[in-house]
Amino acid sequence: MSDPERWWLALAVFSAVVVVVAVLLGLVIAVAKSIDRRAGAVWSQAKQIAENTVSLWLLEQTNEEITAVRESARALEQTIGSMNGKLAALAAEDGEGSGIARKVKEWVGSAGADPGEPG
């Protein structure tokens, strides 16, 4: 094989290698762009999920507050029951004829009614 033939053969092999490398580089770039598009879609979905769940941590705090309100309401209910019993006993001791006893009995009798309504 002569020098010019070797030169043409080397040039052909080099050209083939350059074409293969260019094709592979094009494939790598296409895959990278695809990954970037999909990562962008995943990122936007993750942001939407974060926005939708940002207030969930408040539910625990709300639950604690509601539990405290419920406990306070139960304590108030017990206190009112105790007061009703004591007032009824006082009214019974005072006698039926007293105006105070009548008012207490009216109040105790209307304890289950709406507080906004007159007794």
C-alpha cells in the first residue's frame, strides 16, 4: 500500500469516527434535553404538591386548640352544673315566697334554654 492510499484510508477512518462521535454526541444532547424537560415537569408538580400541603401542619395546631376548647367547655359545663345545684339548694333553703328564691328557680329552670332568650 502506498503512502497516498494509507493517507486516504486514515482520512476515511477518521471521518467515520468523527461521524460516529457526532451522532453519539447528538444522542447525548437529545437525552439531556429530555431529562431537563422531565425534571422541569417533576419540579412543577413538586411545587404544586408543596403548595397544596403547606397548610397541613396547621391541622395539628388546630386540633390541639380544639381539644383545649373542648376541655374548657367540659369544665364550664361541670361548673355550671355545680352552680345550678348550689343555687337550687339555696332557693330551697330560702323558701318559695322569697323573690330571690323565685328568680333563682326561674334561672335554674331556664339553664337549658338559649342564653339570648329572656328567662
